[in-house]
Amino acid sequence: DMKKYAFGLQVYLLNRRFKQHQQIVWAGQGGVQDRTIYEDAVFAKMLCRAGHLEKRDYQTYISLFNNMSNFMKKPNIIVHLDVSPEESLRRV
């Protein structure tokens, strides 16, 4: 039931990605993430547009995202790989 769980899952993922990002920053060695907090915001928007996330919940999510992003170091680069999981695995 996407509508029932969309907001809770998006907030969970937002918090998880924020924590991962902060751990990378605190380690001081740089890092790589396979999914970032920025992509999660795109998914939240898509869920809202599809009717799976209430507009009020989406606005709450964006408010949390904006507040958290104020404490984040912006990435030097974001790379988007547009390949299937199978092709990605083959390339490794």
C-alpha cells in the first residue's frame, strides 16, 4: 500500500541518507554513495505527483530536506549511470 507507507519510508530514507552523508564528511576521506539525499527528494516529488504522497506530507518532507541540507557539505560531483542493473554488474 504505497499511499499508506510512502511518507514514513521517505522520511526514513531521508534520515538514513543524511546520516551516511555526515559519516562520509566526518571521516574526512571523501566517499562514494550509490544513492544520495538529492535523488530521494526527486522520488518524493514523483510519489506526490502520482498521488501516493499527500501534498501536506510532501511539504513536510521538503521542509525536513531543506533543513537537513543546510548542514550538508555539497558534493563535488554527482554521476548518473543510466544502465540496467545487469549491465552495471557486468561492468564491475
